[in-house]
Amino acid sequence: ESATLLSPRKKDLPMLGLGGSVGTTGEGITAEVIVVKNFEELKQKSDQVAGKIVLFNAEFTSYGRTVQYRTNGAIEAAKHGAVASLIRSVTPYSMQTPHTGVMYYDDDVKKIPHAAITIEDAMLIQRLYDRGETIEVHLEMNAETLPDAESRNIIAEIEGTDFPDEIIVLGGHIDSWDVGE
């Protein structure tokens, strides 16, 4: 998968398809980008969205408030005729690292590709957009949903020598989205 800024200058954009996203077809999607900060701004610009890629450049305020653009961004963008949607990664900080996670579709709304780009690139595209530049991006995603597969959990017990009756519990998930298989 890849995203490339084509205009006003060429730049590869680190990106990750979101969990559950459909892929692009054929040679991918090349389209102009429209930038919005929230769903209200998307509604206000509804007449400008058809045939474009919507970038939700929502600044991180809290996970609960900001994650809505990841989970529901594709639905809302598609309602207005977008061909794909991108989000600014849902995180307060970044080192050119896009973040993935789950997203949803509505059975009554066309499914469009949905991916995350880095905070830095979302801000760059916002600045270009604010200057009135025409922004064009090429997006390629070969996403597919595979059948459920058996998975495993790792459980271990190590009895201590000094305090064998005391228990320390340590947990962490071992899983992967589309970035691992």
C-alpha cells in the first residue's frame, strides 16, 4: 500500500490502511484532496467533495473525541461522494509514524478506502490547502478481509523464590493489523 502526494510537489506519504478498509481497485485512485477538520466542516463543504479524497485533519484533543474520524470518517466522506478518505493519525505525537486501528462501514453507504497518514504530512497538506494549492494524491491499497483464523494467547507462570505466595500480573496484547501477518 502507498500514498503519494503528486501536486503541488511529489512526496511519498507514509500511510497505513485502517483495519477493515476496502482496497483500491486496478491502478489505485488519483484524486484531488479536500481538507476538513471535523464532520461539521465536511457538511459545509459537501458540494466540493464528490470525486475527491477527504483528509480529516482533526487535531488530537483526547482519544475518545478524536477517534471518531478513524471509525466513521469513511462513512461520512462517502455520503458526500468522496472516492477515498484519509485521517491524521489519532495520536498526540508522531515521528513520521502513521497509526492504524479499526474503522467501520454502513451497509447503506458506498465503501471507500480509508487510511491514516502521519501528523506531519496531514499538517503539510493542511498548509498547502490553506494557501489555495491544488493537492493531488495517488492512493494504492490492496486491502482484503480474510476469513477468521485460529489465534493463541501466551500465558506463563513463574513462581518467585522470596515471595512465592505473592502474584504479579503482567498483560499485553500480541496481535496485528494489516502491518503484520
